Amino acid sequence: MTDDTIIEGPLYEKRKKVYPQSVHGPFRRIKWAILCVTLGTYYLLPFIRWNRGPGLPNQAVLVDLPHRRFYFFFIELWPQEVYYFTGLLIIAAMVLFLMNAVAGRIWCGYMCPQTLWTDLFYAVERWVEGDRRERMLGDKRYWTFGHIRKVATKHFLWIMIAWWTGGAWVLYFADAPTLVKELATFQAPFIAYLWIGILTATTYAFAGHAREQMCIYMCPWPRIQAALTDEWALNVTYRRDRGEPRMSVKKAQVARTHGDIAGDCIDCHQCINVCPTGVDIRHGIQLGCIQCGLCIDACDNVMREIGRPAGLIGYDTDINMQRRSEGKAPIYRIIRARTLIYTAAIAIAGGIMLYALATRATMDVNVLHERNPLFVQLAGGGVRNDYTLRILNKGEQRSFALEVSGLPGATIRVAGIEVGADGKPVVEVGQDQTREVRLSVQVGPTQLPQTSRDIDIGITDTAGGGRASARDHFVPGDR
């Protein structure tokens, strides 16, 4: 039995360097606008101030690791509220799925950080070395003085962009103006310089060298989105029914004069030349296509020059490709079960988070029963249980009165705290702080319960009247 399997071409092909050509058009302008807004926000956001009152940081967005806080304008999150980040991740995933259901890899083409920084690096490369033709000729000339000067300038600017990218990231973890001064005077912590170095190197490598290889080989999203998309999703599409058969402008004119079929595609390769990943969109949807729409701009420009209608390449669906081949009019269905489910999931997750934020308490108490020993047998026959209380105050400085319910006859003491006239210790907790105290609950011999009993340990704001509590148990000793 013979094996007739034929494999054409190499199993592994060496990377072919991509030289994207500049292009003008609406999609290119949209990409520039998104790049400016997103990168501008990333670089400048640490310097925006937000007044939170005395004693609190005034940086609008800050990850305060020493004090275990995350600040986002008027929102302050504590370690106990990490579930908000879980909600944000769920919403982000659903938004990504919704984008894919509506318009394919729109995230990859317009908002992915790899796309944005690579776009910026390409802009610098074109500014220094020239457009596609000049860059290709420069690489063929090898190491002439002029080429070396341009390459050195390009890489210097790339490193500066990458350096500021890493520098901006660390500014989210400390007061930005202060850290900038410390970095400039070499007084910043070593960890800041380390992370700037790491992020500088990765940004320079990914955006300056790896480029489209990140999208094709390293990013998992192209593989995932292929399983999530359907025939109604809009994707950058070459309308084959209109473009084929391909021929030159003159041959197409002659063919149409004689009543023959002539496609609008003139095989100019402009759609390939402007593609940042080197994809030929005429071969259909491919792993390397990030759906950026630049080939649409390039093709529309060519169509205008040869007097043909725009739209040979455009956002379209698989359903419409089939309908056109059958001579039917295209139809679009953005609102369908898939998009409604994703939208509902986003709305539900967002609604839960907004409700949780609107009703979140500004005080809380956590209780930990001492384990060694579980109880202390007193000389008079009574029993004492000890607890460690951590009181959280998420507002202004306040006083909290402690009380225990569910255990008749119990008396309470807090180490280092005087007991008030009502028998309740009052604990002072500073603004936006926690305080840990040791609570002792004692019961005389005549009122000891027969078995372990659940108790409620609560704190009450002496000024505002708010209350928080935690449940634990009281061990009556050996009965």
C-alpha cells in the first residue's frame, strides 16, 4: 500500500519581514484617534489629582500596596473587596465576546496594546526611514553611513517610547510626581528601576521586533475567537463575487466593452502592502488578519482612482457572501441571540457591581477565636474566651462601641481600653484604617451554658449609629 500524501512547501518557513505602507482613509483615522486617546490616557493618568481629604493620597488612580488599597477616583477598594476585580474581569470577557460577535477581531485591530504600540513604532520607523519602498531599499543597501544613522535614530526613539511605557506603569504604584523626582535623582527604590527595565525590554522587543509574530503565534485570542464567531459576524472581507476575475484596468475596460465579465480587482497588491501582518485578504479570513480595516482604506483609494465603486473590500458577513453568490440582497443582523446574551451578562454583572458599590458598608469587623487555649477556667468557676478583633473603618475617624449578644450574663473587656458607663468598651479607629484589639468574654459559673453557643460580636458607631457584626462561638469549658 502506497502513501499518496503530498505536502507542498516547507513545514516551517522563515519569517518574511513585513514593510507596511502608509495609507489614508477613515479606518486609519479611527486607529490614530484610538491610539492617541488610549496611550495618552495611559501615560498621563497617574498625574491626575483627586482630593480625598486629609491624610489620604490625592492621586486619582493608585495601587497603594503598602497600605493595601486601590484608588480609582471616588472609589476605594480594600483587600476584602477583591470580588470587584472578579466582576471587572467577567465584564471585560463578555465585552470581548460581544465585540467578536458583532465585528470579529475588532479588539485586535483597534484596541489591543500590542497593536497600539506596534502602530506607534511603525509610525516612528516611517518618519525616520521613509515609507515602504524607502525602507525596503534601505535594507538592501545594508550598512551605509546614512542607513546606520537612520537605524540608530529609529532604535533610540523606540527605546525612549518603551522606557516611558515602563516608567508610566510604575507611576500607578506610588505618588507619580514624587516618584518621577526620585527616579531622576536615582533615589527611587530598586524595584522601580527593575520593573521599568523589564517593561522597557518587553515593549521594545514585542512592538519593535516581534510585531505580527505576537498576533500569529503567541496570542491565544485568534484561536479562541474562531470558536466564538458565527456566520453573522462582520469581518473584513474581500467580495469575491465583485472582484473576480482579476485583470488590469485596460483589460477590464476591453472585456466590459465586449460584454464579458471583468472583476474590479486589478491585482495592485495595495491591500497586502498596507497590512501590518502581511496578509492577503483575498484569500479569506486568516489567523494573521487582525481586522484593522487598513486594506479597506487602501482598496477604496484605488477604486476611486480607476473610477470604480468603493467597497470591494469591506466589513461583511459569511451569510452575505453566500447571498451575493446566489444573487440575493445582503442582510445584517446585529441583534441576535448571541449578542443579546452577552449584553445581558454585561448588564447583570455591571448592575450587581453598581449595587454592591452603592450599598457597601463603611465599617466592618472580623473575629478570630483564640485556639490556644480555647477557653480559660477561672478560679471562681467562671470561664473566659478570648478573641482577636480587627475593626475596619472606611470613613472618617470614628469611635466604635463593642458588645456581645446571644450570651446572657457575659461581661466583656478589651486590653488597654476603658469600659464606659454602659459596660461597653469604646475603640477609636483612625480615618481609613484598621485596628486590631484583643477581646475577652467572661461568664460566671451560674450562667455558663451547657454546650458551646453561637454569639454575635458587634461594633456600633457612637456618632452615626451604624452597626456591623460577626458571628463566632463561646466554649463553656469542661462540663
